[in-house]
Amino acid sequence: MKEWINSELPAIADQLEQKIVGTYHIETDEGLNVAGRNDIYRVLDDILAVLFPGAYSRESVGNKDMNFYINDMLRHICKDLTLHIKDVLTYHCATGNCEVCNCEETANSASMELIKSLPQIRDILMKDIESGLKGDPACQSFHEIILSYPYIEAVATHRVAHKLYQLNVPVIPRIMAERAHSKTGIDIHPGANIGAGFFIDHGTGVVIGETCNIGKNVTMYHGVTLGAFSPYDREGNKFKGKKRHPDIEDNVIIYSGAVILGGETVIGKNSVIGGNAWITRSVPANTLVYSKFETIYKEDSGSER
């Protein structure tokens, strides 16, 4: 083994170095990397702590200290987030995907716009929490939702990531969204537009695609998919940049296991989609949709009933 390590291992190391440096620099310090991803996680945690002090902060925060705490956190968030946005923009410049000329200026602007949007995001999240309190008889208080319901972390993360997505910040919104996915089991693409009063009961296994538009006061249960037919059209071309996922209008309820597919599919307002329904075309407003399963029992004689 020692002889093999000295004689052949260096050549393998050379091959790996060429493959890594010659393509993407994920594993090195010269581009996006795991350390940078973990730093973005920390920034996200700080943003959640500003939105819900006490629930996501590292320490308790009293009312008398609230203003100082928020000011201090926002300063750190602004500084750290700007640095990471600049890093991803610079990386895109280096890989030939840059659409801007001044990465630092763009990063400053995006970071400031996110910070300015946080009061509005907080207002929308309170409506999301209120929908959960109204929609789940087992829930006793706002605090119970904030501290224990997985959907609120997933939706709060989404509302932050979606703002960055709207500001054309690359990579970072997906990193945030997938952190929430890994923690909660709820997979929401940062491109999805979601109205206020959004409630996901239980949550595990929910998938919401990039081009979804979801109205106000929509309730969704676990295992729901708002997806696309295929990543390719009939000619074999990718659907990139096209509307691929359904729209859900106001006051819709979608029960567990339902699958709704297609960019032209619209679920009309005030409709109810039953569990395990498979939908590939639009549903009018005020409609109840459900799957009816008929079981055929066969006796030993082969007769059916």
C-alpha cells in the first residue's frame, strides 16, 4: 500500500485537480463553496431572528432591548448579505454568466431592498400564522405555530428567498429554499408567487414549482404537488423560462396527496381539491374535485362483485 501511495496516488490527485479546477470551483476557495453556503445559512437564521425575535434568536429579547437588538442584527445582516451577494455575482462574472457590470453596486442595492422589505414580509407572515390558527383546530396560539409548526419556517424562508429571486440574485435564494426543504420537508421554489394567508398543514412532502402563482388564503395539506408535466416539450426542448406550473386562486383548499400539473392549469377560487386527486386541466371556481376509487373483489371462482 505504501508503495502504491507513493507511486500511483499522485497521478490520481493530478487528474482530480484538473477536473475540479477546469470546471466548477465548488470544492475550492475560489468560488462558491460549502463554507459560503453555511455562511448563507447563518445570514438566513439572522433574518428569521429579526422577523421573530425570541423564536429564532440565539437569546431571549425583551421589549426594552428590542430596538437595539433589531438595529444591531440588521446592520450585521446588511453587511454579511451584501458580501455573499457580491461573491455570487462575481462568481457568475467569472463563469461568463454576468448580466451586470458592477457587482458591488448591485449587491449593495439588492441587500438594501431586502432589508427595506422585511416589515412588509413580517406583516404577510402574520397573516400566514393567522390562517394556521384558524385552519387547525389542534392549534392553541400564535406562539405554538411560530415555535413548532414547520410550515412557518418554510414559508418565512420562502418570502425572504422570493424577494432575492425577484432582485435577480443568483444561487442564494435556492440555497435558502433548500435549507428550509431539508429541515421541514416542504419544497418551495423561490420563484413561486404566494399570496398572504398561506397555510400548509403538516407539510411533509409538499412541492411547489418555480412558476406557480398562489392566491390569498390558500390552505394545503401534506404530500401536495404543484408541478410540471415534464422538463421537456414535445420537441425535446427544455421548458426553461416558460410557464410550467399551475396557478391556484384565492381561498382554495388542497387536501393531502393531490397532484396538480401544468402551466396552463388554473384552480378557480373557492374550490376544494380532494385527497389524491390527479389534475391536469383547469378547474372552475367554486368546484369540489375528488377521486372516486372503486374496488373489485374477486372470489376464488373468478366471479366479480
